[in-house]
Amino acid sequence: MIGTLYGVGVGPGDPELLTLKAARIIRKVPVIAYPAPETGPSLAHRIATPHLPSGQVEIVLRMPMSAEHFPADTVYDRAAHDIGGHLADGRDVAFLCEGDPFFYGSFLYLFARMAAEHRVEVVPGVSSLTACAAVIGAPLTARNDILTVIPAPLPDDLLADRLSACDAAAIIKVGRHFERVRAVLLRLGMIDRAHYVERATMDSQRVVPASAVSAESVPYFSMIIVHRRGAAFRL
Amino acid sequence: MIGTLYGVGVGPGDPELLTLKAARIIRKVPVIAYPAPETGPSLAHRIATPHLPSGQVEIVLRMPMSAEHFPADTVYDRAAHDIGGHLADGRDVAFLCEGDPFFYGSFLYLFARMAAEHRVEVVPGVSSLTACAAVIGAPLTARNDILTVIPAPLPDDLLADRLSACDAAAIIKVGRHFERVRAVLLRLGMIDRAHYVERATMDSQRVVPASAVSAESVPYFSMIIVHRRGAAFRL
């Protein structure tokens, strides 16, 4: 009698971009867990809400989002302990993860703590990567394109080097690094081919040229997509 | 009275990895289009089957899959013409695309022909990239990892260079290039950290170490995922 921990990708934000499998699993498990900001509602929980039956146990991981405290080891430690208790008692647990659990997902911090000793299954989800491409309305990659995903917190030289060595790039976790990233894109002559996206597929979604963004408004979960080939797509 | 062309990602193979939005759209449109091999059933159509009402018009794109004929321009030209006719008559059309339409998707060849003159909307899907990570059971990327997606048909030196410049790599379209790719991975000392996946999330799925694969059995749609950090995942 041991339970399974499901890492369930709930997609980028639009509740309709949940998969049928994710909906089935979060409907049937007796325990759900999900990340939430220090105060206020959880995006992952909001996406899943239409499918959640009443009476489920909820484990809320309230995450301190300041750069200094993130990731919040004690929050994950305690959640791993609580979830482990449910699994040991034979109850399945679904962790709701924005996007895809194995693609820079918040689930990774639980996975690192629990995979060695528990049965874990991951349900892949629509990632922010392809969601951003869809809302921009431009293909991400075709034929033999090389795609690189680059976190914005990395040093300028590394950013510039990797941006120069691919056909399409997604710069993630832009947030407070926006001004630095923009300077790199300017230097490389790429700024006019850079699309900025925040909250892709949500009602509050914003899709604009990277050159039109003011740095102080950029949230952590934002992305810039750059194509070497520029705006015109030809095959 | 003009119709919309939907590029609908139907996910990597498991029919449950379809999104709720994809299911809604393919249920309501009067016309569907989908790729199929020269003979035999279409994977994209099989995934969508449970949601298709009777009476839809079906446009089947029978693709010659040999390396010499691919992509088959005349097949796409004719499909674009037929689909354009339905759109002009006010009928919406959904093109069923394995994985995600904008991530190396077969939809791109229609998009290139039709986006300038028609209303096109893309519904993102679960990509083979995160599906492969899920079935391997190992995180693709965490924290500030750099991820690169590299098509196997590219030259050895380029493959080696890009593999050396990231934390996680996905080598796609392996097929008849397997032996070359394996030689590159051997040379870089990466072969023991390389997972081979074919038909991810399907009943016939195969997940094995890349070192255990015999080259003659490798289909076009197969993938190798390599992590710099190796099998042990730590955060």
C-alpha cells in the first residue's frame, strides 16, 4: 500500500490547455499539492479548479519569491515530508505544476527530494516555450533549426555567445534582467527580431516587440523569443 | 464569411495528452486535415479519433517519407489550395499536428503557404521534447540550465560544438543518422549519459540507453536526450 506522486503539468495558463490525462489524475487523487505566492491565489490551482472534486486534502506551498530566498528549501522540505506521509499511507498525491514539470518546473524541487524513495510519475504539459510561440504567431523551429533556451540570469557573455550559435532562442526568467538582456540583443543586432511575452495564453497576456518594453514592468515569468531568420517565415 | 485555419497540436502520441482546447476545436470544425504516411493510418488522426464527430470533411495529406522526397511540396500545395477553398466558403479547418505545431511541426509547411492570406490560430500541444523527458523519468532542465535542441542531420562538427555548449541537449530526427550521432557522443564522452526514446507515450514506446541501440532499427521520429550532469539529479 504505497501511493504514487504525480508531477502534473497543468500548462501555461489558459485552463483549456490542460491535458485530458492531467484532468483525469487531478480529479481522482485524494491529495493535491501546489505552489502559491506568499499571499494570494495560486495560478496552478486556478487552472485546475474546474476539475477538482470537493474533499481533497490540499498542501499549499507558499513560496517566497524574492531573489534572495528562492528557492525556499524549507518550504520544499516540509512539503516533501507531508507528501511522503500521504504516500506511505497509500494515498496518491498530485503536484500541480505550471507548464511542464521537467522543463524548469517548480516540481523539480520536490522530485529532487522524493524520487529516490517514492514512486513518481510525470504527466507532461504544454510548456511556456511553445505557448509563447503560439501567441506570437510565429513558428519557433522548422527543418534543421537549432533552438536554445537560455535563462536570463546567466552572464552577458554567455548569453551573447549562445544567442549567436542558434537559429531560434528563448530567453526565460527575464524579470529584473530585462535591461541587461536588451543591451545584449542590441549589441548583437537582434533587438528588432525579439518578441517579448508575459503571461502567455492568460487573459492578461502581453505580446510586444522587445524594443517596446519598459524594464520596470517585467515580471519574473516572462520570455523573449528571437529568430535568426527574422519576422518573415519561409520554408 | 471567412473561416479560420487552426493548427492544432495533438501531443506526442498518448491520446490522453490532447488538451481540452484541442478536443473542443476538433469537435466543432466542419473540416479536418491531417498528415498520414503513403499507406496506412495517421497517428495524428488516431489521437484525435475519440473527439471527431461524424460528417466532417477530411483532407488527408499522404506524405512520401523517403529522405529524397521530403518535404513533399506538391502535397502541401494541393492541401493549401483545398483548405483555402473551405476557408473562403466560411468553413473553419483544423489541421491535426503531432506534438506542437510550431515546434518542428508538419503544420509549418501549411503555415508558410497560408498565413499571409488567411486567419490562422495555433493551439499549442505537448511537445515530444517534454514527453521524452517524462518517459525517461529524468528532469530536462532546472534552474539556470541551458537547453539546446539539435537536429541530427546537421554536420558532426556542429553537433559536437553545440552538445558541448549546453547543460541538456535533445537530438531530434535521429533516424538513419544514429550511428554518426553515437560516434559524436562517444568522442565527447557523453554516451553513458544519453537516453534514446522512440514513440514516447505510445503503447509501442521504447526508452533505452543510447549505447544499447542497434542503428538499423532507429525510426525518423526518435530522440536522444543527454544531460551534462549525468543520471544523478541534484538541486
